[in-house]
Amino acid sequence: MIIDLTGLKVLVLADIEAAIQKGATEVLTLGDAVLTPSARETLQVRGIAVRTGLAAAPSSADGRMAASDPRIAALFDSPEARAVKEEICAVGKKLWLRSYVDGNGGNISCRIGPNEVICTPTLCSKYDLTPDKLCLVDLAGKQLAGGRPRTSEILLHLEIYKEVPDAKAVVHCHPPHATAYAISGKVPPTCIIPEYEVFIGKVALSPYETPGTSEFARTVIPFVRTHNSVLLANHGIVCWGDTVTHAEWYAEVLDTYCWTLLCAQQIGGPTFIADAKAADLLAIKQKLGLPDPRHEDKECQICDVPDTPNTIAIAPRPCLPGKADVSAAEMERLVQEVTEQVMAALAKTK
């Protein structure tokens, strides 16, 4: 007997026990429903299958959700998709081994069709990923197939894919040093290490919203076309690229840079690459096809050098005033500077 539990977003042990009392041999849940560990264990012990996502999609003997559309099933089991699944699992282990994720944190995805994305499941350590646990969703976030319910933060990935057609893979994680900047509301200055300048450069900081919500997903939209990495305020980072491996590389470059700056501050702070030499690095970056807001606007300052010597964190700065929102504090500072300059000029004429 199939018991419909799609009205519940979180399934606890009591819900499963009630379904068992009704004679359940299968339970039907939402694609993004969360099962508590005791609920999941009871289902496994009793041999009760779980259907997720599409109500019409039958589950296989091992509990995996099968795709109802033969085309989707063929795509999800194609040689290309199998290679992507292996790559996602390998990257998941790299993230865990580098302490970029803990518990079930972080998520990874890769676009394999015009409307199809393979992604990691919810409530699964990235170290424990296996191909059979991965999910297939469409660009609206609807789960089409997969071993478990999709990650609740897939909407963040989908906004990136919709805004940047060249983005093929997205990695979201919580590396400690880059996340330290994200929770401080600051970004690292540029023009210090060549590799960082070429692969990341001017990093953006998005405003905080509750993770997993549509509002959270939309916070990165202003930045995705001109950056490949964004600090997520009070949360972590998200990076994207042409492959899952490359997106993970950007996460490594960003966190290592932040870590190196923290070390440098302990021995006197960093020195900066001159603008002329930094322009050479920007040219290399443009040749590689990597995004940077400084490519589009020649008036944009190449180096974000702190006003205070040895500083390793600065407030996010737009390329040009007026091209991004200016905070009230920043506006007050600008007004004060202009006022002081005007008063000084008037004093000289007396």
C-alpha cells in the first residue's frame, strides 16, 4: 500500500510509524522533503520504499526514484552523465578532505542539458557521495530522478545557470578562511598574488538571506555575469565554471588566498603589485575567458588597495560610483571628504 506523505516537508519517526500502522509498503514524499535519521532508519529496517519528486514515477528495488520520461531516464544514465556523477563525487571528497564542508554542508551541481542539472542530495556528507545518491532536476528546481531528495539550496545554482549560459558547474561550500571574510562583511584586496588575480580577482559579497529560499538564490544575480566567485554573507562561498573540477579549483584559490593574507598580516602585512604589472595579469585573465568587472569598464580601478597600510580586508567597492548601491556610511564619508576639500579650498582664497 502507498501512503501519501507529500503534505509534510519534514518526516519524523511518528509519521513513519503512523504510515506503518496503515499498512504502508511504500511512502510518497515531496522531492525536497527532509527525513530525520530515525525515520529513515525505520524505513530501511522495514523495507519500505520511498518515492520522491514525481508522484507517477515508480521507485526501483533499491529505493531510487526512476524517471517517468524515457528521454530523461536515458539522459540521466548516459555515459556523459555517469562521468559527471563520478566527477561530482570526487570533488565532494576533495571539499571534505580540505575541511571546506562539514556535516552535510555544501552542494555541487553540473548542467548536462538545456533544462537538466545533476546535483547532490540533501542531508549527505560530501565525503559519502556515490553516483547512485545524486539527483536530476530541471531549471525550475523540480526533481526528475535520483537516489535521494535534492539539495534544498539547488535554487542558488539554478539562478547562476539561468543568468550565465557559459556556467556548466557550481560548487557551494564553507571554507573557513574565505567564510571568515563573508561573515565580517569584508572582501580581500586585490593585486597581491598573481594566481589569485588571474583566476578570481575582484571577488563580490552578496547580502544575507535565509539559505534555501528564492530570496537567497537571487542575491547573487547582480554579480554572476562579471565574477566566477561570490562570498555569501554570513554563510560561505559559491563558485562556478565550465567543469565541476574547475569550479572547485576556484574555491581552493579563493580560500588559500584568504588564508595567506591572514598569515601575512602576522608578519607585517602584504605588499601590492603595481597597477602596470596588474594590468598584465588582467590581460591574461581576459585571454583565458574568465570574467572580471574590470574587463568591461576601462575606468575601473585595477587594484583595490586598502586606505590603511597592511590592511587585508576592505569593504566591497563598486567599479564606479553609481554603478552599485552605496551604503549610507559610505555616502556620509564621501560627503565629509568633499566638504573638507571645499572648506580647505575656501580657506586658501582668504
